[in-house]
Amino acid sequence: MTLLSIKNLTKRFGGLLAVDDVSFDVEQGRIVGLIGPNGAGKTTVFNLITGNYIPDEGRIMFDGHSLTGLKTHKIVALGIARTFQTIRLFKNLTVLENVMAGCHCRMNSGILSSMLRIPFQRREERMALARALKELEFVGLKQHMDINAMNLSYGNQRLLEIARALASNPKIIILDEPAGGMNDYETTQLVLLIEKMQKRGLTVLLIEHDMNLVMRICEDIIVLEHGARIAQGTPAEITQDQRVIEAYLGIEEEDEEDEAFEAEGRD
Amino acid sequence: MRKHKNTIQVVAFTVVILACPFFLDAYWIDVINNIGLYAVLALSLNFIVGYTGLFHMGHAAFFAVGAYATGILNTSYDIPIVLLLPVSGLAAALFAYLVARPIIHLRGDYLLIVTIAIVEIVRIALVNDIFGLTGGSNGIFGISRPDFYFFDIRTPHQFFYYIWAFLALSVLLFYNLEKSRYVRALNYIKNDEVAAEGSGVNVDHLKLTAFVLGAFWAGMVGNIYASKMTLISPASFSFWESVILFVIVILGGSGSIRGVILGAFLIIGLPEIFRQFAGARMLVFGGAMVAMMVFRPQGFLPPLPRKYPVHKIQPGEKTL
């Protein structure tokens, strides 16, 4: 079954064609990788899916809903959770409260019921707490739950972002360079974690520059270059594809891609 | 252990406040009453400035709408003051909704400028006797005192119980709210708006509710203020009042109930104690502000981290 379907997606920033007529489908329960050289438009595609940007053309269908024009929080409520390439945690709040942010969209208590602490509200709080603890345990951060997010190591901050995303009970989780800044050991643990997410029934869509990781876990890979899709297939097919080799795999460089989103924010 | 300490602090504070009417004369009780009113006002501003981190320096506008709603409805239609308490809150909340909605997406400094403009526009509108209702720069006089069945409120001592009961109730409700998903979400917005929205928080809507809720409470304080003074005029709702409220929140501890109450004591109470140095007041005030921002930018009593009953959660318990 197709969970996420992207058709003819196009996005321009002034004269720059950031995403050029990109189409691909993500099947339910798969681990799908989106790769490409720096500036290929990968993060822009993610920002289009999650509603941070509005596409100029094309449409995005998710689980029977059109995402076009929906605000980000609505898209999260539909079941798409994400992490950020540049870590965006609530730095001055505890690890536990960071994860509870994901629960917010699954809760219903309003201002009045919270002021009066009615039984429904207290039950809901307790269930959210239990969920947050479950996700912290899942990513292995439970022992750090009381410290502020800013005091976590870099790798653990990435895991915390994943836990926060998982707490929103998504159908698909979108990871933007989850292994960025991780050492080899942490990356190995991350691979296990992503496989565990798949076992839970989650669909995973990820951007990653660590080709080892991509080839190890992705069942399906989409390659972008200059905003356009140049190839799609299994890891074996991608490594054989002449255009991909030319465009990407032959070159090794560190990445500094798509800071436009960072600079502009979301107005 | 810390919980224990907090309880002792709250009890000690309550005892000291409740002892005040037995030891202080009418003048000093009136000072305590003013501190109480400013404390609730600053707590209502705390929703916007403290929890959500929005720069809002026009809170006196909402206070004014509440006070004038009370003044006009009471003097023209003779509606009892106490019934007007929720009405004033609603009037201020509606006003806040209307003015905040178009500007809610503005960031930091831009929002600050617009909120300053709002409080100035309101003041000028009041001075110009808008719709012939506000009485121009003389304002409205002859507003009734609050009248309960069994308890008429006239003297400062009587107002003391009224104001501090209102404060206590507000603190209780706000304290509960602090432990809910609502204030948590406001804190997420304060930390990182993009991440909050990306985690499923409806950022614009929640910012708007912070304004509306803060204005609702400010409007109710406006009602109490109008009935306490029996006379209201535009001079009481100037930009300077908004600045004082802003300073109370920042100096006391942004997002912290106990901090904001302490801030009200410092900013409203201290000048009364040091009356004889009234000439040097602004100098001391300015110096204190500079020192605070350098040495303790988070305020005197910053918010404590929230505690969750983690140990009570059983493994395998039902989750969201």
C-alpha cells in the first residue's frame, strides 16, 4: 500500500529551481532513503511534505489526505513526524518535557479543564507521561530524562528528537540526517533503532549522507540532483546506476546543505 | 525535600499576608492591596511574556478595557459591580482577540512595537471620549463598590480580603494550568516556534489564546480596580503602566508565579517604603534594572523545573 505519494512536486526560490517536478511513492512499512549531493533539494522536499514550505506545483497525498495547504501541526496530527537537520530541541526544558511535546497533538484537555484539574485531564496527563517514558526507553534516554535538553551530547540530542517525533504517534517518521555528528558506535545503534521502528510498523523516510547506513537499511532509495529525481531503486540498483555514480557516489564531501530554511524561518 | 521546602514557603507567605490587616493601618493596607492588584495583573501578563516569550508592552490596554467596561455599564445601567466581573473579563478578552489576531504571527521586536501602539491608541481613544462613553480625560466617576449579600466592601481592610482572595484563587488556577499541556505548549513556543509547530503544536492559535486568557484576567482586575477607586481616567492606563507590568514579570522571574508576586512587592512596595528618597527613585530603579540584567537575567525567582509523577507510572500502563 502506498502511504505517501508525491506527484510533480516543484518549488522555486526566486530564480532557483530547488525542487523540479519530483514524483515518488513511499510504501507502507518500508525504510526509504532520499539521497543526493549537497544542494540537491532533499531537505526542501522534506519541508514541502511537512508544510514548512508551500509547493508551487504538484501535490502530496498521505494516507488518503491531500497535504497541500495544510499547516504543519495539522500534518503532524495526520501522522507525519519529523526530525530536523539542524537539531531543534526545546533547550531549556527537560528531556522528558521535550518528548511530551510530541504527545500534545494527541491530547484534548483545554484551558478550563486544566485549571480545574478534572479527572479526564489528570488521566490524560498520566497517559501522556507514560507514553513519553515509553519513547525515552525506546531510544535509550530514560536515565537522562531530568536534565535539560541542551546538556545532552550531540548524538543523544538526535535521539531525543526521534523520541519526540515518535511520541506524536506517527505513521511515517521523516529523519533529516539522523546520523549527522554521530560517531561509529552511535551510528550502529541508530541503525538498530531505525530497524526497531520498522518492526513497530512505522514507515521511515530519511535523508542521509552516510552511504554505509543508507545501503545497509534502506529498501528503496531515491536520488535527487539539482532538484530533480535522477534515479530510484534498491541499493543494489542505485550503486550500479551510471547517472548516480557520476552525480554523487564518486564525490566525497562534507555537507552544508539547505540553510535557506534555517535563515528564513517560517513566517 | 524540595516539595517540603516549597510548602513551608507558601504557608509562611500566606500567614504573613493574613497577619497584615491586624498590624497595618489603612494606608499600608492600601499599599498591600495595590501590590495584590499589580500581582494579578502581572500574572495575567505572565501568560504572554513569561510562558510564551512574546514581547507585549501594551497590557494596560486590556486592563483599561475591563475597567471602562465596568465603569460604563455600572454608571449607565446600574448593573452590580460583582456581576460585571466576568463581563469585564470577557470584554477585555474580546478586545484582545480582535487586536491580537492580525498581529499574532509577528516576531519579537515587531510585536513589541505594535503592542505599544495598541496601548497608546486605547489611551488616546479614551481621552477623546470615544463614542461619548468614556468621559474624556476626566474619566468616569461614581462607580459603585462591590456588594455581596452578606459583605459590603468599602474600606481598605475589606478590599484587602477581596483582592487577596482573588489573587489566591488566580494563583491556584494558574498553578494547575502550569502543570498541564497548555503552559507546556506555551513553553515550547518560547523555546523554539518551528520545533513546536513541527511537534504538532498549533503555534498561532496558542499564542492567541495566551493573549485572550491574559486579557480576560487583566479585564477582571480592571473591574476590581474601578470599584476600588470609584473613579477611572485615562491617566491610569498609560504606556508607563504597561512598562511597570512588563518589568514586574521580567525582574521577578519570567514564567514563575512566585517570581511575579515577588516582583510586584519589589516594584510596587519598595517605592512606598523609601518614600523619603522619592527624588532618587528613578535613578535607583534604573540602576537596579541594569544590575539585574547583568547579574541575574532570568529574574529573582526563575521557574522551577516541573516535576512529574514518573515513579507512579507502572510498566505496561496504558499510554496515549
